[in-house]
Amino acid sequence: MSMAPVLEVEVAYAKPQTQALIAVTLTAEATVEQAIIASGILERFPEIDLNTTKVGVFGKICRLSDSVKTGDRIEIYRPLSQNPMEARRQRAMTDKVRSGRA
């Protein structure tokens, strides 16, 4: 009797005060979505909606249907709370005011 090949991946999700990194063992040919579901992270963080949330592997956006391979770190991304360009603009204005250049 032969055993199906297995993959070992990690599923990561972070909030400002809480981070989760969960190791998952899957059968070969598993997808990103299957890894996320198998990790149990959706029960731990019910705010994650896979229909709207972006996911990636090692910082590179991917699809839920993409295959995973041993060693992959699947990341679930939260929406940005503020546009990065607007945040830089606001910091620049605050710095100007503090330095008296405004």
C-alpha cells in the first residue's frame, strides 16, 4: 500500500495585535485555498472572507486555485486601513508643522 505524497506549508495572517502562523500537512496537488481551509484559520479569524481577501505566497499575490509546494508560506492579506500615499502626505505635513516650515 503506497501513501500519497505530502506537502508541508504554513498559513500566515496578521492583525495589529495578533499574528498566526499555522503549519499544515496536505496531499500533493493541494491548492492555496485547500491549505487555508485545512489550517483552521478561517474559524480563528472569522473576518477573513476568501471571496474578497487577497492571498499570496511569500509576498507575491496568487489565486486561491494555485498549487502549493512544500515550504510555501501562504499569506492572507488584510485591506490597508489607509492609502500609503495619503499616509506619507500626512506625515510630511506633520513634519512640516513640527519644524515650523508650514
